[in-house]
Amino acid sequence: MASLNKLDIREIRIIEIPDSIGQLTSLSELLMGNYKLSRLPDCIFRLSSLEMLDLSWGTALCSIPEGLGDMELLKKLDLSGTCIEVIPDSIGQLINLRLLSLRNSECLREIPNSICQLKLLKSLNLRGCFSLCSLPERLGDMEKLEELILDSTRIEAIPNSVGRLDNLRLLSLEGCKLIKSLPGSIRQLTSIRLLKMSATSLKSSEDDLPHFAAINNIELTSSSLEMLGLCDQSHKAIKHLHLNDAAIEEFPDCVGRMENLEELQLDCEMLKELPNWIEGYFKNLTKLEVRSKHLKALPDCIGPLEQLSKLSLMCENLKALPNSIGSLKRMLRFTLNCVNLKALPASIGELENISFFQIESANLKALPSSIALLGRVDHLELHCMSLEAIPILFGGLKQLRHFEVWSNGLEALPDSIGLLKRVSSLELKCPNLKTLPDSIGGLKSLEYFKVGLASHP
């Protein structure tokens, strides 16, 4: 087996590794998972050609020998889910390392200063290292670092040297409750694209604001209204905003200053309404996703969002849509997961470019006849448990390829269904459907046909 390149033994509960493994001199990838070893034998560190070492979820592994540094060709090292408390200083000798993951290594207490010698490291994942309280001061020496993930650690401060990480694109601090502020040097991170800060104790203040003003093209993820004060001077550069589980009832005005916003995701359970002023501010918005238990209506001004191509509404108390919805001429994907939705406006048929349309509702009984005008729709899902009929001219959906209907109220299908010549997948979960029209035999492109019982959305 001298030419063996990859060895994957993750599905075997290894108790002992034979010394002969050190003879696999051509081995470049070694993957071991769920093993029961409490220590690694020295023979592993004789694998001089190894580029990837996966030791993840070795829950009995408490330490790594200094011999680790002998694996100079190593590019990926995964120690996720282990019980190691300290990383050996020799890790600094892994000069070719690109990826280091210690995710969910809950016993890890310390990161050695030598890790800062890893000049080629691109990704450092420390998520879930609950015992880790600090980072090396010279963290900024890792000049190629692109991802720094510190979620749910006990780290109290970010080293000021982080400002030298010129290639950093992702900084994730979710759940870092002990970090009270960020270093001023963070304003130097001009390459950052994604900044995650939900469930933190960061406070907005006059000193904090400039730190964000110079960060270009970021996605701000926040779970508190207090954190949104940071928007006041970040604004124009932000293209992606995700408010996750925000305990807010009103849409924050500061978001309106983000005039270049392209994607807005609102996971806001308590949000009661969207403001009427959104039409004048979000001229570049292409994607809007709203999750709320208290939103009952959309403003008419949603129609002028002329660049909007993806709209997703998961709002259980939303009962109707405004007529202006038909003005969204660029709409390509429309997802409605609204259990109490009772009606669709006739203007829905004006969404001339829509290709994906999904409706999930327990109270929608009828569809407007105009739905047959959606000539470019390719994928249509009607998970509407109270739906009683499908429009007679439904066969007008000439481009339809995938069609699903889930309903307890539907008893018949229109004959025009046979005109859907492009349909290749048809799923009918309609237990009260009494018969199928003869025209269904005309579906020449049909490859998948399923008839079954309906289930609640």
C-alpha cells in the first residue's frame, strides 16, 4: 500500500493505530472520526506527505504531541469536537497550513502565540470553544487570514492587531457575550464582507460608530435594536442586512439610510408592520425575506420596488396582499408561507417574469383566474389545504414543468391541465379528488407522477 493517497477510517471506532501506518509515505489525506484514542501515536507524525489530517470528534483525545510540527506539508487540520485543552507550540511550524478548525472543542483553554506564524492560514474556526478566553496579541500577523469565526466563545477582547488582517472577509462574533467593544483598528478591515454580531453584548456609542463607517460591503446580523444604532454611520456601503430574531416591533429608521441595500432579511418575530417609506429608499433592493408572527399586512408601496426579484414572506397572520404586488415586474421567485392567507389579488397575474411560485396556506380557498397568465412560471407549488378549485384556464401555464397541489378541499381538476405539455413532475396530495380528467393523458413530458394523501403545511 505504499502508493496509498487517501485513508478514510471515520466510520470505524478505532482503539489503536498500528505503527506500520507510518510506512504510508505517499498518504496525503488521513481522515479519522469518532475514534476512541486518548493520545496520538508518534507514527502518525512520520507521514511526511500528509496535506489533510482530520481528527474531528475524537472525544477521548485530550492532547496533541509536539510532533505535530513535523508535518510541514499539512494544509488542512480539523480538530473539531475534541477534548484537547492546549495546542502545542509546534503548530507554528505548519507553514503551509490553510485551514484550522477547532470548532466545538469545549475544553480548549489557550491558543499559543506560535499560531501567529501561520502566514498562509486562510480560515480559523473557534466556534463553540466555550473555555477559550483570549486570543494571541499578534493575531494580525496571519496576513492571509480570510475567515475568523469566534462564535460562542468566552473571549473578552479582540486584539488590536486584527486591523492588519487585510484579507479578512468574514468576522463572526455571534454569541460572544463577554465582548463589550471592538478595537479601533477594525476600521482598517476594508476587505470584510460579512460581519456577524447577533447575541453579543456590544453597545452602540459615539466611539463605536466610526469603526463601521469604513467597512465596505458588509452584512450586519443583529438581534437587538440597541445594536442598530451602529447603522447611523455605516449605511451606504452595506448591501446585505440580516436582522435575526430581532425583538423589534417597528422597522428601524436607520435601515432606510442604507440606500445601496440589495438584500434584506428580517427574522423579526415581533415586527408588526413595514413602513410606507421603503419605496423611496430601497431602489436597489433585489431580495426581501420577512419572517414575522405579527405582520398582518404589506404596504401598497411595495409595488415600486422595481428591482425586486426574490420575495419570501413567512408571516402566519398575513391575510392578504396589496394590489401593487403586480407591479413587481422583475419578480422571479415568490414564496408565500402564510397560514392565514385568505386571498390573492387579481394583479398576481401581472408578475410576467416569475418562474418559481410557492404558496402555503391553510385558509386560501380560491385562486384568481389571472394566475393562468403567469406564462413563464416553471415551478408551482400550491400547498393550500382549503383550496376548492383550480381556475379553468390553468392550461395557459405553457412553461410549467413542476406542479404540486396539496389540498383537502379539491375534488376535481380542470380539463385544461392536459395542455401543460412541458410538465415533467406532477404531485397531487388531494384525498378528496374524485377523478382525473381524461386530458391528463396528454402530458407527454410527464416523468414523475405521484398521487397521495394531503398533509398539513
